[in-house]
Amino acid sequence: DAGSFQEAGVIQCAYNLNFPLHVVPASSAQCPAWSAFSVSSPAIVLETVKQAEGRPEAVVVRLYEAYGSTVTAWLQTSLPVKEAMLCDLLERPAAQGCLPLEQQGLRLSFTPFCVVSVLLVLSQ
């Protein structure tokens, strides 16, 4: 067959199979469409969103590059972020300090198959 696993959407299909959406009963009131996060590149998988350890005002987002490429992607969120910084897997801030909060979101750079963790401090 022609084409690559990237073109076939294998990664998204695998997530859909292994982590299906669950329907939860809610009121019949119409709600506008809402998404907490979006990523500008299909090569980047947003794997984890969790509360930061010992920091109730912050969340940690972990993303990885899945295509074996070097790519820059924008992470956008509808959460009220007041500060963002790269961190390690133990959630310690990286030496380069805060990431700029731009209109397009947070600009993140990935090398092949790398994991990037971002600490997002939210407005109270």
C-alpha cells in the first residue's frame, strides 16, 4: 500500500481505539463547543494534562513528537494561564525561565520523538 503511517493517521486511530470517549449524562441545555487545549501540528501528541504536584494553582502538560520529525508547534489553551515554563519530568522549572504567552499560544520546539513538559500557572 502507498503512503506512510503519518498520512494514514495511525496514531490518532490508535488513541481512539485504546482511549475511547465516554458519554456522560448532562442537561439538555445547548453548550458551546469548548476545548481546553489544541496543538497546531498532527506530529505532536498531547499525552497528559495533570495538576502539578504540590501546586494547586498549576497544571502540567506533557506532549511528544510522534512522527520522527523536527517541528515547531503552537500549544493553545482556553485556560487562564498567567505564566508558562518548560519543566522536567519531576516538574522542576527549566533554566530558560518563562515561555512567552503569544496570541497563537505557546511556541514549542520538538526533535524526533522527544517529550516536552510545560508547567502552566493559572490565574486565581
